[in-house]
Amino acid sequence: MEIDLVGHDFSTDLPPGYRFHQWDSSLLDAFAAAKYYSFRDEIDSNVFPCLGKLDGCRRLMSQIAQKPGFLPEATWLIAYVPDRRRPPDYCGTIQGIRDRRGLGSIQNVAVTPEHRDCGLGTCLLHRSLAGFQAAGVKRAYLEATARNNRAIRLYRRLGFTTVRTVFKSVETAPV
């Protein structure tokens, strides 16, 4: 799915109690944990088994951050901090890479189950798309698992359009 970034305002405000953190290598474990807790019980962890394991998410996050074209300004973490006495609950993440063609590649939009349905996915996407714009990127794309209807509805609502469909065979355990 793709979106044209030219002429769009992607400014966004998080709900009360939530805070954005831009990529910083000291937050690698927090990014990995948010990714793991978001994907571990979802269909995406069947398609991409590394998403179903904490060490797999840590390795993936490390690899993404080392890719040529990695854009810290398009890579964000959300923490829920209802009060200063409790540690932050890292509950959402998104990563951005400028690919060889100069397009923005969105990686792993993730919100943990207990923080869904309050607009965090929209906020993550807007913040990442604004980061791509700041880096001079004109178009961005992402891949979505076809059966992830919730994500596809979100992407379409934000203006993404389907440009191609790729099929991948996935082995699932018998129920």
C-alpha cells in the first residue's frame, strides 16, 4: 500500500498520558518489547516468525536500525506514562527506511493489545510520515498481511492505496 506525502499535514497529538520517543539506540530493548507484545499473538507472527519471539524482535530492530537509509526521524516509540511514579509502558512502535528508489518504507506498525482503539496507530503513522516528509521523501509504502483487516482499514482511512498484492504460503499449527 502506498501514500503520496506531498501537500499533506501529518501533525498529530497523542492522547493524555502518552509520549513519543524518537529512535535512540539506548531504547533498542523498549522498541523490541513494544514490537513483540504487539505481534506475538497476531497473524503477522505466523508470516514472520521473528515477531513472535522477544529475541527475534530485538534482532529485527537492530537490523532495521543498521540498514542503509534508516531514518530516525521516521522511527518512533510510544510510552504510556500515566504518572511519574510508574515506569513507562512502551506500547507502540513504527520504523522508517528510505529505500534505494527514495521511497519511504514503513516497517512494523505495532500497538500492544491493551492500548488499541485509542488512536495510537494513526498517531504513529502520522509521526512517521511527517518524518519522511522532513527527510524530503515524496511517497511512502508499507506491506500489510491481507487478513489483517483492522490494519488495512486504518491504512485506507489515512489515504493509503493498494498497488500490488503478494501471496506467501504460511504453515500454521493444527488447532
